[in-house]
Amino acid sequence: MSKSNPDALVVFTPSGKRGRFPVGTPLLEAARYLNVDIDSVCGGRGICGRCQILVSEGEFAKFGITSTAQSLEPITAPELKYAERRELKPGRRLSCHTKVLQDIVVDVPAESQVHHQMVRKGAEHHDIELNPLVHLYYVEVQEPDMHDPSGDLRRLLNALEYDWQLTELDYDVALLPQLQTVLREGKWSATVAVRQGKEVVAVWPGFHEGVYGIAVDVGSTTVAAHLCDLTSGDVKASAGVMNPQIRFGEDLMSRVSYVMMNPGGEVSMTNAVRESLNGLARRLAEEAGCELTDILEITFVANPVMHHLLMGINPVELGGAPFALATDMAINTLARDMDIRLNPQARAYLLPCIAGHVGADTAGMVLAEEPYNHDEMTLLVDVGTNAEIVLGNRHRLVACSSPTGPAFEGAQISAGQRAAAGAIERIRIDPETLEPRYRVIGCDLWSDEPGFAEATAETGITGICGSGIIEVVAEMYLAGIINQDGVVDGSLAAKSSRIVADGRTFSYEILPPTKERSAIRIMQNDVRAIQLAKAALYAGIKLLMSYQGVEAVDRIRFAGAFGSHIDVKYAMVLGLIPDCDLQQVSSAGNAAGTGARIALLDETARQRIESVVRDIEKIETAVEPAFQDHFVNAMAFPNKVDAFPNLSQVVNLPAAKEVVAEDSAGEGRRRRRRR
Amino acid sequence: MSKSNPDALVVFTPSGKRGRFPVGTPLLEAARYLNVDIDSVCGGRGICGRCQILVSEGEFAKFGITSTAQSLEPITAPELKYAERRELKPGRRLSCHTKVLQDIVVDVPAESQVHHQMVRKGAEHHDIELNPLVHLYYVEVQEPDMHDPSGDLRRLLNALEYDWQLTELDYDVALLPQLQTVLREGKWSATVAVRQGKEVVAVWPGFHEGVYGIAVDVGSTTVAAHLCDLTSGDVKASAGVMNPQIRFGEDLMSRVSYVMMNPGGEVSMTNAVRESLNGLARRLAEEAGCELTDILEITFVANPVMHHLLMGINPVELGGAPFALATDMAINTLARDMDIRLNPQARAYLLPCIAGHVGADTAGMVLAEEPYNHDEMTLLVDVGTNAEIVLGNRHRLVACSSPTGPAFEGAQISAGQRAAAGAIERIRIDPETLEPRYRVIGCDLWSDEPGFAEATAETGITGICGSGIIEVVAEMYLAGIINQDGVVDGSLAAKSSRIVADGRTFSYEILPPTKERSAIRIMQNDVRAIQLAKAALYAGIKLLMSYQGVEAVDRIRFAGAFGSHIDVKYAMVLGLIPDCDLQQVSSAGNAAGTGARIALLDETARQRIESVVRDIEKIETAVEPAFQDHFVNAMAFPNKVDAFPNLSQVVNLPAAKEVVAEDSAGEGRRRRRRR
């Protein structure tokens, strides 16, 4: 900068970067010089509007500046043209066409930055850092010239190098057949999507906006997907479908069995889930108003069996010891190599699996919850047919999977049902009268509130869903209907007609039979099923706690649908989870899906989760002798008030009806094992 | 090496590398230590036999050694086992199991070296350097362990790292579905093909031998392919088929026209040629006795239109100015992305095109002939419907394409035909009597030799093929039947009945009409067609010579079928090529195909030809004013003895019948241009 020219101080916020520039310098140029993160697709041609800035007006004592809109040259023709075509909010300017006249403070809004934070909502815990894998570049390409023959591709690459300093770019040959048309249609201008600064992945004629990605959670029951704008990070559309593999088997093991019985059967299941992904992608694109070819990335989380079936890998090895994964590494491939029809160059990324029972969905949960960034001993739990459990902090993470079975989902429970209108989801039992009051899905009223009968007349009351089962068993325990060993106290039949004899055991009847359905009862076997499930979960947690050498955890996060619906207090009453400050027990929402979304939007997250997963210690419960001990010990419900200080503050734990000495507990354990 | 242990001097030939090693050191280990190039697939397990060496027996004064078979430990059990299973020639040992006892000289035969020279035969000019892209590695993989869960892939990669120091290997996800089966079938041993030390491309159970590649020359008329052993470089099978695109158009321009008339028609042509490639690959694999999955590489040369159609690119841009290629860069892709069914991870490589009319076939010719490695000014010519011409040496290469038309191939010549049994291919005309004698394809006798009539009775004499046309026109010129301007001298009709009036012009009759066919005559128009073709070729050559600033060339190589069949002397008589020492004019065989084969076998060749092609100066004849001048000047046949010193030594050039002064030549030129 020559001394003789007048110059001006330019301060960019929020970065605080500043410098003196000759009067007349475009702000974008000043920003580039100072390494201020301002986006641009068109390279300063006033087309893309990505480089918008806001003039900060006022006196800025700390910078010694009075900054006004007059510190800049008046609005230019290209800006007016852009404002006509799109919108330029008051105070906004296109930094590429805005020249500095005097000292000024310029604010770069988040959406004008390539890298920025996205504030996450609701159950989500951390903000998402936006580090897009794909960036758009507008270029004007030299026309072919007989005197200097060279290919369209080379001239395109030359333009990218000249205008954007992108060198040694790779490309996919699938681009070649369209390149000629694109360049001629765009009159030798084009917008190029470049991945990680290394690879040309798409080319559109002229100026093009909008590149998208899809984050998918492939669950055994449902496949859920979000379509995101890769530039802003915004979710533009969401959709879910039933996993069509259900027709081959309701749960994971039955799908593995299907392949065992029908060798090669994995092909049908792979095709089925991929076809449903194609349907999802079309729906998402339609809802977001974009083309499938604008979708350049897709990321996946899935449990190991879903992961293998998605990739066309036979899952039979996962059905028996040693539960060997075909790969525990993250997978990078072309979406088209998975028969997923997005942009032909769209890339697919699968988060790494952790172990044979602990999948990429758990990796997604870890990525979303970031226990590795915290000092607190954090317990992450995702409950399904298996519970995936991760425990740890920045120093060490351990993980396992525990075979809870489907009881928590309402399966194998006599009155159990899927969460649907008419299902009991909340329940309270009066400890004196043993009378229940409850709420059903689809109605906001409790059963003892006026209007309840009318409100539920249409659906009826049809059964109990997963979260209702947790509550009813917990309430039965708190009301003294079952003891800490889970035995229904038959002597109460004398006190209440709700205690009903069922052969040699007793049940608790919530509703008598009607013409449409049997009685809704909690039978002794239902309590046993919940005990087995909760013992498995708790044993897994205790196993990890013993690996970590801790007696308590600082924070508990429940991921998945189960976690969103249960009342954590009841989870603790049942002994699903160890005692913990209840303020520190919460739902993580669909943490696995959030993990997929983070991997979609943040390039750095992929490497991070791969490295974290490599370091997670994997515990296989099936070969841990301690697991069996923990399991047997966890069958009983919590009763020692001093062992559950946090829980004891919110509920009255029943006293132990019989005090079991350490020795006889050990004896009991040995008895069970012999069975 | 400890001083206390006795040691021995080991000398490896032909490298001459030497070192002292403790008695008992295996030779392979000594070779590794000295960086002697000895192959091994099994990593010293005595399975693969690739590390064979030969003991050099005798006194080696220069090394101060007496070397005998007794300088090594006696043959071991694994070597005997290998010899039973395969063959171990006398004197050969497996270096991995052969321990040194005393000083010794050990010869490493070429086939035991990873990198070695292959001597090329016949028309081929240079040896091929063998630098295989793919190498096989035998590994024993750790079995899965529940206590330390990790994927099959990771354990495979660990084995490759541990045994072979191959780190950070990439892989294709298409491998995953087969990996489980392969590892279990091989009882946790496998042979892995690794490409360029960077990427796992194939995995076979247990020990596997044999990886292959295919080099393809996609011509407008025929598609020819060689299947090569990637380890030895040997051609294991060869096959050719008609290019099925012929049904869309006989020549290049008619195929381009087909797409112009039928938008999207390139798809059918792409599918057709790819399907024929799949057929070729199956035939080659069958002939060589290998599986398609053993084929890991395929390379291609093709002219620009064939190149674009092979890649699914619309070739219409190549049909008119500015003749823009979609890409002039080499193409690297997966064969499966071209719908070619080899090993699913097989890679395809297309040599770079040079310009819109100068294709990857010319690049192949340049790679095979290596003019860039020579001081001599070398002229490379590949004659087809266009002639591709490259001129230069290590300092500079220039290239162009010249529109010769199909006359040299016998098309558009009245008695012309494809080279097939019954076609005249050689001819001599007695300058006194004007009587011809000739030979036809399928018979070794000349027409004036006894038995000729009987030998050709079955096929008859049906027409003249391309090389025959060159000879007959040249002989007509040497016999004075045509003058240097190509006019048939009608006055000779008085002397010989072979000079026949055809309207206002005259023809030379070789054979009178029969019941089966018309007379075989060379008509005035035929001579004109040859003149136009040869003028185009010569003008292209002159243009390049003027770019190079040379008046003569040192060496001429004719590539392709045309070059293999013509007598170079006649080519020079006609003025197809400039005067040159006839010893230095020769056929290069199918140089383009050889280029494809080199790119298949020598990893370094790919980078080399890409770099050479970038530096070749491309001349577009269509926009070169000088080309038109050269063209007009080249219409006449050579007659100035002093301008053709080399040619004058072998033939008597006819004197000019009329001396054309410079001015009137210029006048003639202007006249022609006005037409």
C-alpha cells in the first residue's frame, strides 16, 4: 500500500481482525488479505450474494472509529441488481462491490461465513460446527480454440486454478459425458462443486446455488432421514419410512436367521433398504424443492446388522460368537456404488462401528454427545432390543452392548403394545387404595379427570406401551404391590380386588376385560420380563463402571425414542440406571441421527469420531464373567436408601422386606447360575 | 552382525550388489538388506516360488570367490515340496529357504525380479520395462477375537502392515461383501492384490497366483486386445473383433453424423462397444485359462471419436470446428464404471488424446516409439481415414492430423477392395511393354510364374487392396503411364492395349472383365484420389517439418496395418513421405496397441506419456494457411532427382515432362484455390 494514498482502518467483527487499506479497496479484498472468513461462490462478480456484510454504525471507542454507512461508497449497480433478483436486507452490502472510503466497522454475519456454529435445539446438547465438505465455485471457462487445442475439462480445471487457486483437482469420469453440454449451455460459465478442495464432484451451467446432503439413521424398524443445506446447515426436509426389511424378520436376530435359512438372502434385504432410501431421497428432494442431482453427500448411522445389510454384507457372522464385523472402520464410497440415486458423484459416509454389537449408531451418539470433551463421568444409553452403553469422559471411554430383549419396547409383555393412540403411557398407583390413574396416548387428560371417558371413547384403552410398562412396574414397587425381588404380594388381594390370582402367582389389574379386549393386567411374568431387561441394562452399566473404577456417574443421557418418552425418575426406581442427580439425567433425543447430521455438515467431525471410536475400549458382555454376577445382583429393585441418595430425595423407596445377608445373596446367585 | 560369528560374502548378479552376512542367513534376507530386486508373494514361506535364484558356479577372480552349490545349505523340505508341486529347474533354489554357508555368487534371473526388461519382437522398437502396478501379497490374518473386537478388514490391513510394511492402504467397499467368505475359506490366509502400494484391489482365499491385464486398441473397424500376465509381462492371449459400431456408420464421420441425426445415439454406440469388450474379455480369459476376476487392469488406445464413444461422451463436438475434446487428459477409472466386467475393482486407463483429431492411439504410438528419447528427427505416421503425424526428437515434438480420406484403404477406388484373398497386393509394370505382373493375397506366386492360374482359380482375382493401389500408381508413374501431374498419357494407347479410353480420360487396364466382375482398371479418377490422399499426408508432414525448421527427416516409422503392408519404396515414389535413407524407413507394427500394452505393464510409462503429450505442440491443419499451400504443391509426383537423393538411388525417377517455373506454379496454386 502506497504511503501517498489516503487509507482507512477496516475492522471486521466478530473476529476483530483489522487493517488499514487504501481508500477504494473492496471489502472482500480487505477480508481476504486479513484472512477473515467471508464466503463467496462467484468470486466477486456480485452474483452469489454470499459475501454479504453489515455496516456497524456508531462510535467504537475501542477502535477509535466512528463508523457509518457513509464510510463506504454508495450502493453499486450490481448490488441493486442483486437486491432486485433476491433480497438485500437493510444495512447489508455485497462486500465484493463495496469500497472503503473511511474508517469502518464491518460485521460478518454467520451465514456469510464458510465455517460457522449452528445452534442446536431441544434435546441436542452441543452446537454443530459447520465445516462443509463441498464448496461451490463459479468460473468462466475459456472457449475452445483450434489454435491451442485442449479439452473442456482441462480448460475448466485451468479456470478453477486461475480464479480459485484450486490445483491438482481430481474428478470422476462420470462427469465427462455431461461436461460439454453444461459448458455450452452456461455459455462457458459454470458453477463447480469441489469436495474437500480436492475433487470436482458436480458442474452446473452458469450460476447455481444450493448443495444438499442427507443424514440417515437406518434403524431396524424405521429409516429416518434429514435433508440439509450443506452451506447453511439448515434442515430443509425430514422424512421417515418403515424399514422394508421388516418383512424378512421383525427384529435383528430374525433377519440374521433369515439369511442363515436362505443363503444369499442378504441381497434381497440390501435391495429393499436401498430402494426405500431412494424413495426417501425423492420425497426429501421434492419437499425441499431441490433436484436429486443437487444432493452431493449422504451419511449413515446404523446398528451393525443394519450397517452390514446396507452395505450388502452378509450379517450372519454378527449372529454368533465371535461376532466379527466385516469392518469396524468408517466407510467412504460413492452413493451410486450403493445403488443410491443422488448426484452420480454423491459420496456416502458410514460412521464406524465400534464392535459386533455396538454399531455406527452408537458412534453417532458419541459424536453428538461428545463425552470425550467433558470431565464429567458421562453415561450414554440407547435402549432397544439391545442396550448400547458408553461410559466415560475425556480420559477414557468404554462401551458395551447388553441384551435387554424387547420388554422395554412393550413386546413380550401380556398387555404390551406399540406406542399408539389408546396405549397407556403414564400411570400412578395410590399406595393406600392401590387404585391406578393413568393417561393414554392421544389424550391429555388423566383417567380421573372429567371428560376422560368421552375423550378416549373412540380409541378405547387398548394396552400399555413401553414407557407405560416402566411406570407401572415402578409404581407397583413404590406402592408395595411387588417386593424388591419382584414378587407380587398375594396377601394384598384381601385389601384390593385389583390383586388377582393367576394360577400360583398374582397379577395387578388396571382395567377389567371388555367385549373388545382381555383385562389389562400386569402379570408376574411381565414383572419378571422387566426385571430381566433392567438387570441386563444395569449389569452392563455396572460392568463399565467397574472398568472405569467409579461408584457413581455424573451425568446420564438417554438416546433414542425410549429415552424421549420415559420419566427418568421411574427408570431409576426400577434400577435401570444407577443413582444420579436427577437434574443430570435427561433425554438426548435421536442422538445417533444427530451424529449422522454432524458428520454430514462438519468435515472435521468424521476424522474425530473415527479416532475416538478407535480408542473406545470395547467390552464383550458375553465373555465377561463379571457381567453374569452383575446381572444376577441387578434383578432386585433398589431399596437401600443410602445407596440411592439422589433417588431417595424424590421417592420413598420401600424398605427391604427381608434383609439378605451378603452370604445368602451370594448363595442365591450360585443357585440361579446352576439353573 | 556379530564379529564372533563366521560370515560369508554374497554377491548378487546382475546387479553386482554384495555384502557379508553371518553363515546361516537366508539369501532372500541378504537380498532385502542389499536392496536387491527379488520378488516374493508369500513373504518367505516357500509357497510362491517367485524368489528363485541360480547359484553361479566357478571361480570369480574379480570377487575373490570360488562359488559352488555347496556354498549353500542343502535343499530344504519346503523347496522339495515346491519342486513337486510346480517345478524347480536344475541349479535353482528358493532364496527364502536357502541359507549361506560360504562365499557365493548368486544370479537373480529376470523373472524373479519385480522390475525387469522385456525384449520386444518384430516391428517393435524398444524393450518394455516391467513395472507392474499390481503386486500380490500372501498374508496370514489374525482370527476374530471377542476379547479384542475388530473388523475382518482391519485385521487384514494389520497383516499387510505387519508382514509387508504396507500402511494406510485404501480399499474399495465392493470388497467388503466377499471379505468374510474369502478369509474363512482360506482359513485366515489370503492373497491380496495391492495397487501401487496404496490400494487393496482384490483378495483371494489362501495362496493365489496370476494377475492379468488387458491392453485394447479400439479402432473404428476392429477392436483388438491382448491379455497379459502382469507379473511376467507375457501376452497370454490375443483376440480381435469387428467394432460393432460399424452398424451405425462405416467410418468416424458417419458415426458422428449418426449422433447428429439421432440425439442420444451415442448411448447405443457406447453400449455396443462396451458389450464387445466384455465378449473379448471373456474370450481372452478362456483362452488364457484365467478367471475374469483375475483381471485387474485394462488400458485403452483409441482415436478421439472412439475414445469419446467408449467413455459415453457425445462425439458431435469432434465433428466440426473447433474440434473440442471433452478431455485431453488421461483417464483413470474403474472398469466397472465403464460397464466392463472384470474384477469389480479392475482399473481402466485411457491414454491421453493429443487434440481433436489426434487421439490416444497416436499417444500410444508415441509411447511405443519413444521419439522423445532420441536425437534423430523421427517421423511417425499412422495412416487411416486421417493420417496422424508426429515429428520430432528429444527436444521437441509436433503433431497434426491430415485428412487423407479412405483412398489408401482401397475405398473410393474403382477396383478397390478390403485386403482379402483375391485382392492384388503387389504389382510391377514393365516400362517397355506396359505389361503388369502381380501377386494376390492368398497366393505366394507372381502372376507370371507357373501354377499361378491354378493357385488362384478358387478365389479368382477380385480387385486391388490398399497396398496394391500404392504400388500400381507408383509403377504407373515409374513406367511413364502417368506424368508427374498424374495425367494418364493417352498417347500410349497406340503402344499398348492396356491404355484404354474412358470418355475424355484414359485408364490402365490390369485385367479384362470376366463374367464375375468388371475389368480391373486404374482410372484417371483413381489416380486423382491417390494424389489427393498423398498430398494431404505429405502436406501434413511438410507443415510439421516447417514447424521443426528441418528440410529432411532422419527416420520414418509407419504405424498400423497400412505401414505393415506397403513397400516403403513405393510410398516414397508416390511422394507420401519425404526423401529419407530407405534403411531408416520401416513399419512400426501396431504401435498404438503396443503403447496400450506398455501402459498396462509399466506404471512409470503412464506418467511419462501424459507429460510428453502435454508438451507435444498440436497443429490444426484446418486453420493453417501453409497447409493449403503445401497440399497444392504436393499433388505432383516426385521428379527432381536432386531433391530425392535417397529415392534416386533405388528407382529411376522420370524426368519432368514440363518444367513449371516458380511463378506459374504460384499461378496454378491461385487458380486451384479459386475453384
